[in-house]
Amino acid sequence: MEVSANLGLGGVIAFVAGIAVLVKLFQKEGFLKGILGFICMLYTFIWGLQNMKNEELKLKTWMYVWMAGIVIGLIINFTMGGGAE
């Protein structure tokens, strides 16, 4: 199976957006919840979804980019036949 650079594109996009939301989590909620978000990025993702409408945090764009990265990764993986032999 050939390895393509496109397979990691969605993951890189999702990673960068996740780190941006994690920084906002540290700033808003403090050290302990930030560490929890670092250990379990699912917590960071759910926290970002719950706080998307907060204009002060400006998370809406980052959350859309994070979701798009996940979707792009899935689409590329399925179309390239990732995992199937």
C-alpha cells in the first residue's frame, strides 16, 4: 500500500485546531481543567462545542476547522482505501 501525504492532512488540521482550543481552555478554566483537556482531547472538543457561542472566546472558527479536519481525514481515509487490504 502506498503512503500518501494527503492521509495526514485532516489529522494535522484537527491537531492544530485542537491545540488552539486547548489554549483557550487553559485561559478560561485554569490549570487543572487544562491538564484534563490535554490528557483527554475529547473533553476539550466537548468544552469547545459548549462554548462556541461565547463571543469573548472566539471559538466558533476553531471548532469549525477542527470538525472539518476530522471530516477531511475520514473522507481521505475512505477514498484512499486506508486500512483495507
